[in-house]
Amino acid sequence: MTMLTPRTPTPLAPPGKGRRERKAAELESRTRLAGERLAAFSARPGVQVLQEVDASLGGLTHAEAALRLERHGANVVAHERAPRWWFQLAKAFWNPFIGVLVFLAAVMWWQDPADPGVVILSVMVGVSGLLRFWQEFRSGRAADALKKLVTTTCAVQRRAGSGSAPTTFEVPMDRVVPGDMVKLAAGDLIPADLRLITSKDLMVGQAALSGESLPVAKADTRCEDLGPGVPAAERGAGATDPVEADNLCLMGTSVTSGTATGVVVATGADTYFGSMAGSLVGERPQTNFDTGVRKVSFLLIRFMLVMVPVVFAINGLTKGDWDEAFLFGIAVAVGLTPEMLPMVVSANLARGAVAMSQRKVVVKRLNAIQNLGAMDVLCTDKTGTLTEDRIVLDRYLDVHGDEDDEVLEYGYLNSHFQTGLRNLMDQAVIDRVDEAEEVVVDARFSMVDEIPFDFARRRMSVVLDRDRVVGGPGRPEHVMITKGAVEEVLDLCTHMRDRGETVELTDQLRWHVARIAEDNNRLGLRVLAVATRTMDGARSTYCVADEDGLTLVGFLAFLDPPKADAARALAALADKGIAVKVVTGDNELVAARVCEDVGIDVGPVVLGPETDSLDDPELRALAARTTVFAKVNPVQKARIVRALQADGHTVGFLGDGINDAAALRDADVGISVDTAVDIAKESADIILLEKDLSVLEQGVIQGRTTFGNTIKYIKMTASSNFGNVFSVLVASAFIPFQPMLAIMLLVQNLVYDIAQLATPWDRMDEEYLRKPRNWDAKGIGRFMVCIGPISSVFDIAMFVIMWNVFAANSEAEQALFQSGWFVEGLLSQTLIVHMIRTRKIPFIQSRASWPVTVMTVLAVLTGLYLPFSPLASSLGLVALPAGYFPWLIGVLLAYCTLTQLLKALYIRRFGTWL
């Protein structure tokens, strides 16, 4: 006998590839090796499997179990652990733009420790990081609270010693070891990978692994061992895929009905589930948000690296005071930097998270909100998302495919009177019959005997006494009602019911009724046949041999019905520019039927194995033109997501199963539900408390609003700051004194930035929310260059006015010049918020929210008051003459008018604004 040793495969990632590709290769390698090991266990007789794992039917002794637990470790899979709070806090400050602000603050402190700008920048950095940290920390705790383990123990058969009788114990699932004999019953979670040794009427729900909504039958022997009675299509199931193996039960699945005993062949990381989980921990791949923020940050840094040295050089050369030029250069760097960007982004995301929590959405990672708004492709499983995640009786048909109440009645009698645990289809039949009809049926029939379902026959029968109450002449009749797989039941039928008459089932009619069943199968329905046999009531017991000479009554067809609001929700997502692709582990017929019912244009359905032979460019082309993928395994799901991303899409993935975890992690935004398995929730960025696409639609709108307000701030501030620096550049070249003191530049920036704190509460135009929005660093740079210099035109106009009209043309009058430009610059910067925040005409076609309006009014009043305030002298400002203000109003009106005109030209030329 050979002991089973723990084997965790080493990563077989190809060298020279990126981290994401290596992770994908590692996942594929792990699952393939785990699948091959399990397939080998499936192919061998149970006795040989017991020998290989050094186990016996009586179970391990307690001493053996303890040794194996020490050798193999606890039966747990790798999972994402929440980072320590201090690491999460440090990560909240890890941002290229925050680095720039810290650098500027350090230089200012080195130059002058008392500089108020140091405090201002430090506060901005601190608030931004703390806001992000607190929101993500709080959301992480909320997500952890959603993790609820259905059961923590399982029934294991063990012995006190080698000569002792076996006893069944409830053992914590993490203490299960290879070689344990596990007892399974309805409602149990499968604690590890098991090879079945015995089973009775076992049905297992595998939706978490395979995506198939209906439970599947399992047995202690393979289909091909059962002989010619099993359809050819099902022979050899599971030869390569352990999920499909008839005699394997895998960790993460659950028992819906029946009982079984299985020997544990793999635990923890060596299970099929564990092979996937091990590759899903660690650093997450870069998302659309991460890439976008990095590009925009470095764009603004590049502008700074170009403009600041030029301003420094021109000031030093023209004024001759290099120390003052250095200080002014630092002030320009601060002025050019949207220093509130990290804070505004964090405030936007945090406000979005709060708003989404009110819609029953938990945001685990704040960046996911923007990714949700940018999403233009949503990949989703069908079960529970497009469908209700329950089985209903869709139709009851006679042998010609027409609805027939007699078929429903016989189907109900079979399901109602069976004494075993009813499966989901039995319950669906019972639910279809009215309560009043149930009372009548109970009065007309009584139970005589039943022949239970088993895996070999794939059918079950009940025998009823038809005349318990009504009575009649002669001996009472017994009626056998058989319900089961179409091929098995049809093989036992010699007659059929045809419009109230019983006729012989000829070969031609047999072909006809088989086609009726096949046609319904092609519609994605699960079809069962119903047949009867009438016998005299002389006996009280019946056996399998009596299931012969049956009369076919008709068919029962089941499905997981589409949600009532799924079609509307999909139409709403399409209206928002989001293409929905269904990526499911269920079969192609069911997937196509559901998709058609909810209005998805199905087209050719691609099966998962078909993608394995394609290289990356071929898969990208296939993914672009395919709407429905079926029979897809976890590795294939993740690869489809990456192919769509490589084609330039921002991809969301909605899933709740073990088989969805890799795709959830690779997607730009992973979306799961609170009822999902733990690994799916850990891999997700967003958790829906309701598995509802309409909730997701609201999240998309919130994401686009959040992104729109962020882009608003960046474009408004970056273009305005660029215009200011451009004005400084011009003034420095032609004016013999500083056009504005460094402290004035900092205060002007501070007042403007404080006004921008209301940006997260602004509203977005409906037109903006209809399309996915993405980071566009080139577009922001173009906006800065095209729109920024507009303010410089009017800054220069104000220079001319101050120089010529108010004679502020000497060093003695430089304070008046600087005060005039300070007020005009601040007011133009503030008012332009309303011009840039919308592509429409401000105040008329589009109005800002009241917080934005209030803050801009306060900023304007502050700018007008400062030259007359007690702070004026410390800031270097002087009171402005009354004649200045008509000129100011004229300049501002001209500025707004020209900006609106150029806005229309910009939109016409580039087709975009925000």
C-alpha cells in the first residue's frame, strides 16, 4: 500500500512573462494537475482507491488521523487576508501625486519652516490619505461580516483503535484528512475531494464549480460501468473534467438529496477548489483606474517639470534675484499642481461608496467605483443573475407537444406520494398544482408501494390505489406512475396516450415522441418522461421488474426561469453603452434559451474547450464577436476577461461561484453577492446585497457621476493653473517686478481649492451618464493647452489695464498691480468652474448643485474682501480703487463669453468636453 503524500504543484509559469500572465499560467497548471489526479481516482475501482490512500471502509483510527493532519496540514484553502491596518494606511498614501505634494512641502519647509504652504500641503495630503483609508477599512470590515459558513462540521467515520468498531463523529471541516471516510446527507457541504464508495439517490449541487443550475446525480460507480442502459452521450463523463465525474464529489459543492459515503482523496490546497484558490492571493493586477490615474499624474508632473524651470530661469535672468526666483518657481510648482486632486478623488470615491451602500452595495475597494462607471463590457454568469436561481415546471406536454393537464396530474401524483427526499424538480411539480387540486388528489388515491430512484435506472415509480374513497365494482386498481429520464422511460413503454386513447407505440411513433423531447431539450429545458401502468390490486409490493409494458403519457419540462426584470435591466445597461456577455459553466442549450428569453442577441454559442486551441489574438477576435460562452471552466473564464481587456475594454465580471474567482480577480471590477462562496467575495471589489442587474445599473450611474466630477476638477484646475503659469511666464518677461508674490499665489490657490471641495456633490448632465467614461491623459493635456491660455488672454488684458489705466507700472506701485491681478485671477478661476462643468450653456441649460454654487459664491466674496481685510498687509495686498471694478466685470464677462464660444468649437473639433 502507498501513502498519499501532499502534493502542491510548483508554478509552471513560462519565463519572461508579466506577473499577470505568470499567475494565469500557474492557475492553469494547478487546476490541470489537480484534475488529472482526480480523474485517475475516478477511473480506478473503489477498492484500489482505498489502497492508494491507505484507508479502510471502517475509517482511520484517531491516531492515524492526527498523524495525517500533522503531515498534510489543516483542510483549508488559501484565501485573501485583509491587510494589517497600518499597511492599509500606508497604502492609502501611495500615490504619485501625493509624492509630488510631499516633495513640494519638503522643499518649502527647507526654504522656510514657517511657510504656511507647508501646513496647507500637509493637511491636504493627510486628509486625502485618511479619507481613503477609513472608507476602505470600514468597507473591508463590512465585507468580512458577510462571510457566513453554512456548516463547520461534517460526519466522519473513525475508530478508537485498529481493532475497534467504526463510529461516526462530527469533525470540524478543517480537521478532515486524506483517507477519512465521510458520511454525506442532504444539506451537507462536501468538506474535501471525495471518491464515492457507496451512494443512494445522491444528488449534488455543483453550481459553485460548474455554473449548472440543476443538481447532478452522483454514484459510487462510473457511467460506463453501468452497462448499455446509459446513453452514449454520458459515457465516460468526467474522464478529463473532475467536475463531470460521476463518482467524485468536490470541495465547495453540496448535497441536495440522497446519502453517500466517500473516501477523502485530497484536502486543502491539493483539492480542485484549492488548486484555484492558491493562485488568487497576493497583489491584484492593475485596473483601468490604476492605469488612468498614473498616466494623468505623470502628465501633470511632466507639465510641471517643463514650466517650473522655464519660469525660474526667466525670473532669475530678468530680475537678477535668484533666491527670489527659486521661491517663485516653487510657488509656481504649487500653483501648477492640482494639490487637491488626491483629496477630491478620495472624497468623490468615498461619497460614491456611501451612496452605493444606500442601494445595498458594499464597495470593498474604492477605485472600483470609477471602474464601474468606465465599464463597457459586463461578463456575467446566468444562474441567479439573469434567472431566478430556482427550478420551475415550465410546461407539461402530451406526446404531440401540446399542453395536457393529464400529464401534470400524473407527474404530481408521482412527486406527491414518493417517500424519499424530494428533489428540486419534484418540488417544482408540486408547486405548480393548486391547493384545491391537491385535496382532491389526496381523496382519490392512496399509497401502495414505491420503487425509489437509483442512478442506474434514472427513474422512480410509485404505485397508488385509485379507488380508496370512490370504490367501484370488482377488485381495486393499482396504477404505477413512473417518472424519469426520457430514454430510460421510453425503452420500457409499449403504448402511449394519444388524445384520450391508448395506442401501440410503433417505431414511427417512438421516433416522433423522442423528437418532441429532443426539441424541448434544444430549447434549454430539462425534460422528464411520465408513463403509467394499470394493474389489479392483488399485490402490496412491487419491484423493478414491474416497470415494464408502460404507457407513455407525456413529458414534464423544467427550467430556471428568467427574472421578470432581467430584460429591462439589460436594456438599461445597453442604453448606458454596456455590452453584456454571458460566460457560464452551464450547457449551451440552457444558456442560449435563457439569453433569448431576456432579449440578448445570442448568435453562435462558443464552448469553453473551443477557446483552448486559440492563441491570444485569435481569442481577442472571438471574444469581440461572441455574446454567449458556455461550458466554460475557471481558467477559460479568466482568459476571456483578459482577452476583452487586451482589446481595449474595461471589463466587469459578475459571479458568485468558486469557478468565478479567477475572472473576478482579473476583471477591472469584480462584482459578487453576499450569498456567494467566500473566495468569490474575497476576489470581488464590489458586493451586491441583492443579485440584481438593476442594482448594478444604479452603481454604474454612480460610478460615472464619481468619475465625471473627478475629471471636472482635473480639467478645471489643471487648465486654469496652466493658464495662470502661462500668464506668469509672459509677465515675468516684460514686467520689471514680480507680477504676484509667492504668498499671493498660494492663497489664491488655497481659496480656489477649498471651493472645489464641493465638486463631489455636483450633478452630471444626463447625456454624460449614457456612455462609459475612461481616463484620457492625452485628452486632458489637449484640454489644458487649448482652454488654459484663454485665461491668459484676459490676464494680459488686466496687466495692460493695471499698467496703463491705474498707473501700476513701477516697483513703488507693484502692490496695486499684484492686488488687481490677484482678484481678477481668483474670480476668473472660480467662475470658470461653471463654464467647464458642463458642455451646455451654464446657468441656463445646466445648473450646478447648490453646494457648488454656494462654495463658488463664497470664494468670489473672499477674493473681493481680502484686499480690504486686516490680512491684506501680511499678504502684500492693497485696497483697490472703485474704478477697478467696472473693468473687472467687463473682463470677466468677456472671459466667460469667449470660453463658451471656444467650448463649442472644441466640442465640434474633438467631439468631447469632459
